[in-house]
Amino acid sequence: MRVAIAQINVVVGDLAGNMQRILAAADQAHAAGADVLLTPELALCGYPPEDLLLREDFFRACAQALRSLAVQAPLPLIVGHPEGSDGHRYNAASYLAQGEVRATYRKQRLPNYEVFDEERYFTAGKNHCLVEIKGVICGLAICADLWEPGAAEGARAAGAQVLLTLNASPFHMNKQHRRYDILRQRIAAIACPIVYANLVGGQDELVFDGGSFVLDATGALTHQLPAFDEAVVCVDIDPLGMVSGVVVPRDTVEAEVYGALKTGVRDYLGKNGFPGAILGLSGGVDSALTLAIAVDALGADKVRAVMMPSPYTAQMSLDDSREMVRRLGVQYDEIAIGPLMEAYAGTLAPLLTPLGPKPAWDTTDENLQARIRGMLLMALSNRTGRIVLTTGNKSEMAVGYATLYGDMAGGFAVIKDVFKTFVYRLCHWRNAQGEVIPGNIITRPPSAELKPGQTDQDSLPAYDVLDAIIAAYMERDESPQTIIAGGLPAEDVIRVVAMLKRNEYKRRQAPVGVRVTQRGFGKDWRYPITSRYVDAV
């Protein structure tokens, strides 16, 4: 039996377009002599369709598309799709052959953790589904069915000789090894091969990395498709087991995160019809990395960089920004904001004077600069139709080291799930592929340059300490007591946890951005804005 894996990039709700992607993969598979094409989870409608699944008309349209796909397919297909039946909604996979829907499997394990919310939408299936293809009994399974015991064991007990699994497993750092470990646990119990077809591409904050693979009955890796690219690859199964094929090795964690960020930007703009991107350059490391990602994702012709110096902007920042845009070849503008700062200050003076003597410097002065820049970028966005990419990182988002309606203004936050310490790692990795980020940007002390002589560490702990505290508290749910016991400074832990809680209202107003860790500020972070809970120390 020859199984073709369709690792494809679909669009949520684009039933006609997704059908054409599946049919194009089917044509490739048919030409390669495949007996069946295996698609990812919910490939027909895209994943995750979220509250589209609450609409009856959506299910009717999917059912019609499935029937049309069955008629047009040049070979048998296993297609992921939503199914409505007797008042229930199911996450399903159907076997299409000879122009008909011949069998349907309903997902049994519905994940309701991290970014998953399937219990909101679906009823769990109860029965296994076996189909015979070229004399081989194939059991169907969908993603989380293999992450918990039960469904795979049931299919094997019913006679399955191989499991064909449809997946929409989103990327986060080091996830592929976790997939291997989980599936090998299933194989240890069922002793049969698993063919794992995974979705690829970006969908809002999620990125699906592909990397579809096959494990034989001993758990050995026999095939692996590339990460972040579409592919159609055939897998041969004979009576003696799996015939080994091409294994595309996984890359370093920096390369994979960069690939995820690039995919997220490309698909968010492409799938939503934005003609290009605009971002503000500062001469700092975050905007430099964001610019490099945008150019690599979209091409230099679709990216515009704007430098908006204030009286506090260092000449080095201007020089480095000019050099970086020269290397990348993007459209570049400079708009000095000093006159606007003076105009705002003059306009506000009559309103602020009754509040008391003006301090030598306060956050009002700093935030005005950020908001002036945000206003200018949004004006350019309105006129050109290009989306503004914000440049804040996860460390800043955690503690509120950002200005609402200023540097947080925009439509897509490229590195909002990347810690500051990892930003530097990504910059070094990108420069190793071809130096585009000037060295000064990476080596100089980070600064918002909103007042004379400012550095980030005037307001924040050292970034290695800050990131360690955030990762422990926010990603691993460790208590302040545990974090302090682990060796981090008590004063910094208490302060950072308080800042993290206090700034939830800002994060709720931040644009969506690419998720690359197991817990980002988005779908899988749901903390109240209004709360008086104080952690014990």
C-alpha cells in the first residue's frame, strides 16, 4: 500500500480554495502511484475554525464541499472536516472513494487546554473506524487521540495494522521531540506503525510547522517531511512493515523559531489581503529583528521602515538604522518628531499646569513620544493599506514596558512571544545566514531613548533575571516562593510578579502575534484584569 501524506497550508473558511489544494495534492499523489491521500485535521475547512462551528450554515457548506471533493478526487482520500449529525457536532475524518463518503471517524479525545477549546464545539466520538486499502487494515485517528491512551489501543484491538492520523498540531519550541515521545508510547502499547500528517502554515497567532512523519512498529523514524513547507510525500507499507524513505532533519531551535515567525508574518498578511507592512525602526534590537523577519517573509518590496528620531535619539541609532535598510533594500523614511513633541507640550500645558509644578521628566513626556510615532505609522498604514507591525517582545509585554497607543499601536505583533534574551539569539542566528543586522545594534545596551542617558535596566532587572522570572511564573505556574527558592532575587521576583499582574489590561489591548512558546500571552493566558489576589511569598 502506498499512502501519500498531504502536508498543506489551508485557510480557515476557504472551502473552495481548500478543496483545490486537496485536489492538487491528490493529483500529485495519483501521479506518484499512491493508493490513498491522507490530509491534516479539518483540512477541508481549516483549523481552528472557532465559532464558525456554531453556525449551522457552515456545517451545511462543509458537507456539500465534502461530497463535491469525493466526486472530483482522482484517488481515495482521507479528509478532515467538521460533521453535524443528530444535533451534535464532530471533529471528523472521512474516507472518500469511488465518488462517495465510504466511512467516517469521529475524534474521541477533545483537547481543552493550552490553545485548544474543542469541548466548546464538539461531541466526542465513541467508535473506532477501520478501512481496508490494498489489503491493509488502516485505523483512523485524529491528533489528540494519540496523546492519551484508549483510542489507538481500541483501533488496534479491532484489527488495525497501521494507524493513519490527521493532525493540526501547532508549533512551539521543542515540540517535535514531544510528539515523538508521545507516539512512541502509543506504539509501545499497540506495536503497529503510525503515519502522522500535520498541517502547515499560519492562522492568526498559531503557526503549524508541518514536519509530518512516520514511525514504524518499533518506534523508529522512517520518514519526515520538511518543517514550515508544503509537501506531498509517499509512504510505502508492505506486509513486512514500513519501507524507509526520506527523513528531513529538524533544525536548531533558533532556526525553527525564526521559521515560525516568518511563516506567521507571511500568512497573516497574505491570508488577510494586506499588500505589505510598515514598521518603526528605533536603532534597537527588537525593531531590527522584526524588520529582518518581515523582509524574509514578504520580500523587501513589501516592507517600509520609518525612523522617527526625537532629540534623545543617538546618532548611532540613526546610523545603524540607515545601514540596515541599505543592506536589506527596503523603502525607508525619516520623520523628526521634535516639532510634534513641542506642539503637543504646548497644547497640553494649560491642562497640566493646574495639576501642580511640572516635574523635570515623567512618563507623560516619554509616552507622548511613543504615541506620536504610533500616530504617524497608523496614518501611513491608513493611506497605503499596509499593516503596521509592532516590535515589542515577550519580556516587555509581561511587565508593561510598552506604551498603549504608542509602540503597541499596530495590527500584528511579530515577536510578542519571544523573550528579550532569545531576541539576541535570533539576531545572531539570522546574521550567521548573512549579516543584515549591524553589530552595534546587538552589542549596545538596550534603551528606549525617551530621555537622556536612558537604558532599559533603569526600570527593569537584567533581562536574564527578568526572563527567568517570567518563564517560571507565567509559563510554568511556579509560585514566587518556589522561584525565590530556586535562586532568583526575592526583591526582583516580587516586583516582576506585581508588574505582570498590573499590566494585564495593556496586554488585552495588544495586537495578536505569533505564538512560539508553550504558553504565550493570547489564547492560552486567561487571567482577570480586575483581581486582588496576592501570591504568598
